[in-house]
Amino acid sequence: MDIRDAGNPDMAGFPSRSVITFSAEPGSSTFLDFISESVHSVFLNGKGLPVAEVVKGSRILLEGLQTENQVTVTGTALYSRSGEGMHRFIDPADGQVYLYTQYEPADARRVFACFEQPDLKAEFTFHVMAPAEWEVASNGVEVNCSQLTSDPATSRWDFAPTKRISTYITSVLAGPYFKATDHWSSTLQDGTKLEVPLALYCRASLRDSFDAAELFKLTKQGLDFFNNLFDYPYPWGKYDQAFVPEYNLGAMENPGLVTFTEKFVFTSRATDAQYQARANTLMHEMAHMWFGDLVTMAWWDDLWLKESFADYMGTLGVDRATDWESAWITFANKRKAWAYVQDQLPTTHPIVADIVDLDAAKQNFDGITYAKGASVLKQLVAYVGFDAFVAGSRQYFRDHAFGNTSLNDLLAALSTASGRDLGSWAAQWLQTSGISTLEATISEKNSHLEGVVIRQMAVDPVSELPSPRPHRLRIGLYDFDGGTSAPGGPAGQLVRTGHVEVDVVGDETPVPELDGRTTPALLLVNDDDLSYAKVRLDPASESTVRSTLDRLADPMARALCWTALWDSARDGVTAASLYVDAVRRFAPSETGIGVLLAVLANAASAVEHYVPAAQRAAVRRAFADSAVEQLRKAVPGSDRQLAWARTLADVSRHENGHLDLLSGLLDGTEVVEGLTVDAELRWSLWQALSAHGAADIGELDAELGRDNTASGRAGHATALAALPVADIKVAAWNRCVESKELSNELLSATIVGFMIAPQGLLSPFVEPYFECLERVWSERSIEIAGRIVRGLYPSAQDLDEGRRPEEHPVLLRTDDWLDSHRDASKALRRIVIEQRSHLLRALNAQATGFAAPMG
């Protein structure tokens, strides 16, 4: 590829030339994939083919094939602003141009002609012509770099051939990136030394914030851990990691050149939870070097074969290879929460999904494939034993290295290693949809248990049939230890006094092992988070949690109780105001920063979506007052202080009681000891002020002048679109829907600001939303169209007291659109159906709030 003119914004594309050798049945036909501006020539086995006849849209037809073939395609590929294909970014800080590629599931065809199918693996050799002063990298090691005699300002980079990989994990990086280098080595069992060069890349303007030493440390810890665990030497020669702008994902596992969102280069103050999340992502992508890159699914139905394993292994790697001790708490609190939300949507799917096309593949990078799959794998490890799981994985790599597999291949390896037939387990957990809800019913006599039954409620949302699954779980018994405590309640901390392990099967499972034990203050089903299920607390346990959650000593148990309270509010079982009340009471004493950030975000969401409008102002004001109080009480400079500051900014988008404090933090007239009001926090404060009309365009532009960076532009876009002025909302809508001027990141930032609005201001956009859906879907890439359709759905709606949620006008309009557009793209319909489901859930929660007292 020739990207020497990438710095010229008038150049929409770049020359791309592919030479492909392949075997075929003599006389057969096939096609190549190439989404391009134009195809210049196609030569098959030395013969030029008529371009007008063989190029059909994004396919290039090849007929009359021989046993061995060579095809050469030249054309002009297009630069991207959507994060798909060859993304081009101009750094506002210094005007420099940066390029990187992102392909999964099928966007390599936007850069070069290829067989875009994961089971058609090949060895790839990349040659790149680019400005001589740039850094250029690819999957393979650089074998030559020389200036062109005809154009000394341009150099040509030649890279070593890769081993056999799929198209979607090939990669090219180019631009004036800052580069740091190191190396890692390991002595293998046969005594040979494995040497792996390491490199890190980021934009030059981020260099001062790039903590390369810490990233290299994590990388070496991960390589040590996974090489020993998998007993298969790292196979990709080098290990580069690039942090790139406007990235659609957290990261991508391109072998030899892993790409990450540059949001992991922390230019503003970051919490320990953010650093741990970065480490988890780094370990996740490293696990992919084996699960996904070395052994790849044959088709996207088995996407879980790489993503579920990498999600599980990422957490395992952080837990066992780094200094963090809360990895599995974070997994329970954050990753599984993502899965629980996804698995309750009407569009949920089995972990092993039926992927009929690439749009479906794109959408299945979701909470089911990642977090539910990882949760189920965690159960599997407990079922077959960790050693058997590792032994099966090792055999799987040896049997299928550089090849493709399906579910049966993995099950065969694990069954052999464990001596267990896993067919029934796979059918019940991998090939069904939905989530079980577990609840204990308790009988007691004289303060002793006299019959505990675990009830399982499980309905497959797709088939709408009962689908109880087997659960191997732990039931924890918690009571007060009699120590020192505040007056007015039981004394001491709430600690675990015992537990039993139970196999839950079917709708009801008695637990006779608990008979005769003292009735605990808290009976916690799924203690230690061994299974994948929602938990409803029994009435006595719920009362304990709502009155003394801050005295529950074990951090995992506390996180599980937080989750149970949140699920109860989301499901409309209890009023959302009670959840906000619990957060106000107990979040100040929550020691886990990851858990604290999650419950604060949940409370802010509950206020705006689940609390009825008639109660919202009072609940919101009380929550905002708590945020101010805790901001001032927190240890200066602590993560907790930053968490409360962010929460105050977030809730103040809708609450005007503390705008003077926000303004004072911005201009320096208010000082909170230890709080650094850096760029990220400043933009959050400006966005809150904008939402109330307490900032003007001139002030926002002046702030952008002080922070003219990529993140500054996104913060400015959100703040500008948040201004509560009808004409500004129209302009923001037009930039998102009618114009293609915005890049992926600025589009999302503008949508966020647009959706911040007082009740009624966005009502004129409800009908235009439904009218534009099919046009947007047909004119934009799936990435950009998905952001528009999902982000602009009119989700901020209120239920009138006495009305049924199903009668809400926006729900009825959504149903009308779905009924009249049954032939619309399945991927488009899926997003609309999911947004409808989220709105219905919110309205049902509001209905519960009308019937319950406020917290």
C-alpha cells in the first residue's frame, strides 16, 4: 500500500495492490472481497480480466480457476473516519496525521483485496510506502526500510511474512508515533531461549503521559504467565502494542501488533480501577495470541471460542500475574453486570450463536459472547478442575495450531483431559439463552433453619420456554460478630459464619444441610460468585443488607449484595429510589474503588430513568447533596474524592442546585483540597453548566483553546450540543444525521450532548428519528449507523401515573415502526428492539416507584 500522501486531506484514498496465490478445484470459480473507491486492474494467472465485467460491487469474480492460481488486484482504497479499515486521524494538538487499521470482523477488504473469511488463513507479507520520517509497523518484523530513489521523502518498509492467520487480524500502523522499545525472554522446557522484542506506540503529543515502563512491566508479567500456563511458546516473533486515536474497541488482538484505544493513555487523573481495567484489557488481548490467533474459529458462530476465553483469561491473568487482588470482584461487579443486561433483552442469543451474515457477526461482540461466556467458562473450570482445563487447552493448541476449529473440537480436548462428557453441559449452557434468577425461601423455628429451598426462575427469552439450568454454587451464612459498632443495631461486623455447596437442579432444590443451623442475618445465594445467575435476597436478608451493608466485611459478598439491590431496582421489584437511598447511605464506606464507581453510576442512571418524574427532583437533589458532602469529606487526592467529583458533575447535568460550586471549581474561586481539576474533569463540569444554559459558546470555545486535543474536541462537542437551545439541538441533529462531517468519536460525543436536555426539548425529534432510520442504515457503515440509531433513540421518557407502560406513545411509535418495517435489516431491527426493551424496563421501574414510598 502506498500511503505517502496521507497527509493531504484532499486525497480520499491510497493505492493498494494485492498478490494472492491459492489453490482451487480446476474449472471452479470464486470471488475476492474489496470495498474500494475503484479497481484499476485484475490479473488472474497472468491474464488481464475486464474490470467492468468481473467487479460486482464489493466482489471480484474469478472464474476458470486452475489447481494453483495467482491473482493480482490493484485499486484505490479509501481512508476512513469511522474506525473501520484504514482510519486517518489529524491530531489537533500539532496537525500530524496518524493511520492505523482495524478490521474485525470483515474490514480488511476496505484496505486490500482478499478472501475475507476467518477459515481462509494465509501467510501475509506487507509492503508499505510512507513518509520517510514516520514509524511504520505491521504484524511481521521489519526486514527492510529504504528511501525511494525516485522520491527521497518516501521510504518503503518491507515486513517478514506472517505465519498462517486470518485476514481480520492483519494490521498496519503508520505515522509520527512515539515508540518505546524493550524485550522479553524465556527459557523453554527444551533449554532453548525464546527472545521477543517489545515495542509500545502512542501519538507524539501524548508522549509525556505515556507510562511505558508500567506497560512493559505488565506485558512481561503476562508473557511469563501465559507461556507457562499454555505450555506453547509465544508464536508471533515480536509483541508490539499501539495506543491509537478514535478507536471503536477497547483493543484488538492483531498478532505481533496489538492495538488499543488511546483512552488507556491517561492524560488526566485516573483511578486504580481504570489502571486495573487497562491491565485486564492487556491480558485479554495477550490471551488471544493463543485463543483466537493461533487457533481461530471457523466461522463467527463460534466467536465465543476466542472472546469468552480471552475474557476469562484476562481476569485470571490480572489475578495471578499482577499485584491486584480484586480482579474477580471487578469481574462479578462489572463484566457480569454487562452480561446480565444483555441476556435479558429480547434479542439475546446463545453463547454459541447462529451467525447468518457479517452484520450479525458485528453485533455479537456483546455481553453474551464476552462476559456470559467467560462466566460459564469459570463454572466449567470449577466443574472439570483447573488442571484438567489447562491440560485440555494445551492439547487444543497442539492439535489445531494455525488452524480453525468449532465447538466440538474444544469439547473433545476438554472431555479427554477431564474424563467427563461435556455434551450435556454445552447444550444447557452454551446453546440456550437467558439468565436464571435464584431465590431462597426459608422456614425457621426458634431462630433455627428448618427448611431452605432454592427456587430457580428461568425462561429463555427467545423460545419463551422454561429453561432451568444446573448450578454448582455456594450458600453463605453471615452474622454479626459482636464487635464494636454504631448504637442502635446488632453489634460488630457482618461476617461469614459458614457455608454449604449445593448443586441446584430444576425449579426447586431443597438444602437439608442447613437444617438446624442458627438462622443467619444474611443468607447469600451464590456466595463467592461461582455461578451465572441473578439473586433475589429473601426478605430477612434484604432487610439486613438495606440496614447494614456497610458492615459486611467481605468485599466479594458486599459486591454481590450491591448487585442484588441493583437487579431488584432494574427489574421493578423494588423502587429505584430505595437503591439510590442505599447508595447515599453505604457508598461512602465502600472500600473497593471499582465497586464504588459502579454503584455511583448505577444510582445516577436510576435517578434519570427508573425514578418516577414526580419524585425525581427530590431524589436527584438528595443524591447531589450527598456527592458534595462526600467530595468534601474524602481523603484529599484520593480515588474516592475523584469518584465523588465525577458523580457530582454527572448528576449536575440535570440538577442545578450546585452550579455555583461547579463554576467555582472551574475558575478557581472554589478549592477542594487535593482535587485536581484537570482537563477531563473540567469538561465534565462545563458539560453540566452547558446543560442548564450556565455556559455560553464563547466560554466553551475558550476552554477548547486551552485544551485543543483529541479529548478536548470531544469534550467541547458534548458541551456544545448540551446547550438547552432549540436551534443548537437542531444543528447537532443535522451534524449527526444529515451530514457526514463527524468522525466516529466526535459523532458519539455530539450525540451524548444532544441527549442531555430538559423534558420536552427533544420531543420534536421523535418522529424524525423513526423517519431517518432506513436511510441512515443504508448510507452509513454499520459502525456509524449503529451509533446513530442506538444513541438517538428517544429513551428519556416518563410514565404518567395511572398509565400502563405499554401505552406510552414512544413505545407505541416504536411498535408501529417495527410492524411496518419487517423487511428492514435484521441488524437495524435488533438495535431498535433493544432500545425499546430498555425504555420499557425504565417505564416499568417508574410504575413500581409510584406504588412504593420514596427512600
